[in-house]
Amino acid sequence: MRIYLVGGAVRDTLLGRPYTERDYVVVGAQPDDLLALGYRPVGKDFPVFLHPQTGDQYALARTERKTGAGYYGFATRFSPDVTLEEDLARRDLTINAMAQSIDDGAGASDIVDPYGGRRDLEARVLRHVSPAFVEDPLRVLRVARFAARFAPLGFTIAPETLQLMQDIVRSGEMPALVAERVWVETERALGEKKPTVYFEVLRQCGALAALFPEIDRLFGVPQPEQWHPEIDTGIHTLQVLDVACELSNETTVRFAALVHDLGKGVTPPDEWPRHIGHEQLGVGVIGRMCERLKVPTEFRELGQLVSLEHQRIHRAAAMNDSTVLEVLESADAFRRPDRFDKALLACEADARGRGPELRASPYPQAQVLRDCLRAAAAVRLDAGVMKQLAGPAIAQAVRAARVEAIRAVRVKARDASPA
């Protein structure tokens, strides 16, 4: 029995990057061998075990054969005679198909690299291991995600690998992917350094139209040049996502930035470049997309909130005080101030994601609205006043006091701003 550290831990060690997960392949063993050592079985489709002390995953070496459509359309064979090279051959990219032999848990020998992973690490290339790459449509998403992760290091996708990704899309297999798997890869991509690269790669190979038609159809949709020097809504969307990544590591904020203008993809073309009512239209589009992809509620709700209210938030300085309160109420900001703060970050990304000339523009609306919320939430009616009121009159008095608190904040902000 030989044990090898495989995959991301080997890759990231060579790149000098930190890693948290260690995965191992066991060659020359059967399930009973690991059970006898106290390993706990967790694999359903093939034998995977958890180490009794560390909890790390140990999988028996295996091969896979395509038997049907989609991510689960494979027959797996595991046996003591499956070699390490055979196991590594089923992996997606050469940089993920390296292994390191573990010597009795105490030391490590040289890297086992049968498919040129080290060469591609040095060349900064994402390259498929074998022609079997086309058998798994999930690899399109994985490669796009790795491209997003490693873009800051200068990695690009090998042309022949991108060609295979296009072949997978043309085969019609992308819709066979389970929605949850699509979302898992997408959420992980939103947490990478350059999530925009994920969506750019998916568009390059045609997968964006297959999996995210709501986003894909934004490209080529014009906006008024007066407000959007970049004009194209799809380009604007990716610029907004880029700015959101500068403002926040929260994937919910980044998702809201990505979907905030989906309503512009369904406005009547004869009204372009205007997009009247796109805010409300976007709420429905986001809801349907999230339902199809099984997107968690917190992502959907924040995305819909930003779609609905981003224009009013942008115009905060021009609104009267009672309308500012309406926005806070519509956003449920008094009960969910943290979510409202995330919405403001997405709105700031929208305002600044409009061409390079506006990238560094200030966005005072966000801080003023935060201060308005804080002041309005702190309103408490005098006990004597409360005794004289009942029912709806109490709510009206609280609302009037909140409007007054908002007015005071905005007057102070105007007085403090440079002329």
C-alpha cells in the first residue's frame, strides 16, 4: 500500500501558496485495508475514507468510464492494481494531476508528474490532462474557476483546452449538470480574486448562454452614453463586479453586483438605450434564475433588493426626507441593517463600474444613508407623548420623528460638503 498527497496541496506548494485541504490517494489497497486501520468510510459512489485522527480524505486509486450524460454519468473502477498514473489521468488539469509520495507519514519524496503539471505551472498555463476531459461538463466550470483564481498570477487557458470546452458546450451536455453543482462552482468563483474572469471564460466557450442566459443576453444591450460611457450592459456588469471585489470579500455583495441590471436584458429593444422599469423587471428575472440554479435565499434577496432600489439609492441626495425613509423601509433596513450595508456596497460598485474615468469616483450616498439609518433607528418617543397616543397615531409619530432625524443628518452632511 502506497499513499500519495495529490491535487491542490501539491500544486499550491509548488506555487508557494497556502492551502488548507489535503487529499490523498491510496494505491495497492482495498477497502478492508483502510477499515482495519480505523479509517471511516464516507464515499457513496467510490471508496473514500477519513483519517481517524486528522479527518483528511483518503481515496482508493480508481479509473472512470463515461456511461451517460452529465456529471454523474460515469462508472468507477477501483482495484489494488489501478496505478497512480491511471488515477491521475482522470483529473481535469495537468497542474492538478501531480502527486507526492508520503513515506510512513514522516517525509515526502519527489513530485510524481506524469502529465507535465510542473511545466504548465512554470508556463502559467491551464491545460487538460487527456482527451477524456470532454467527458465531464463540470470541467468547463472548474477550468473557468481556476482561471479566475490564477488570473492574478498570469495564468491563461491553453487554446486546445478552450477548444475542448467549446466542444463540450456544443455537445449539449451543459444542461445535464445538476443545478446545485453549477451554483457551488459559481459561488466559489465569486470568492476568487478575479470572478469576472470566470464569466468571461464561460462566455468565450458558450457556456454562459447555456447556464446563465440572463447574464449572457446583457452583452450587446446599449445604455445611455451620458450615464454609461462603456455603453454595453454586459461590459458594465463585469466592471461593476470588479469594483465590488475591491469593496468586499462577501460573495453575496459580489452576486448582487453581478445581477443588479438583469432587468435591462428584458426591456423592449424599441426603447433602447433607455431601460424604463428595469429595476422591477430585474426582481423577477433574478428570482427565476435563482430558483432554477437553487441559489440560497440570502443571495437572491440581496440581489433583488439591489435591483429594485439601486436607482433610488443613487439619487439619495435629490430625494426628499420622507422618500429616504421609504427607501430604508423598503429595504427592511431597520430590522436588517447588515443586509442594507451590503446593498450600499453593491450600489457603490454600480456607480463606479462605468468606465475607467468613473472608477475612483466618490460615492457619498452610502455614508449619508448609513447615517440616516442610524439616526432614524435611534428615535424614541417621549413617555409623555406616548401616553397621549394610541394605535396608528403612535406609528405616525414615530415616522414623523424619523423623518426629522433624517432631515437633521442630511442638513449636516450638506453643510459639511465642499461648495
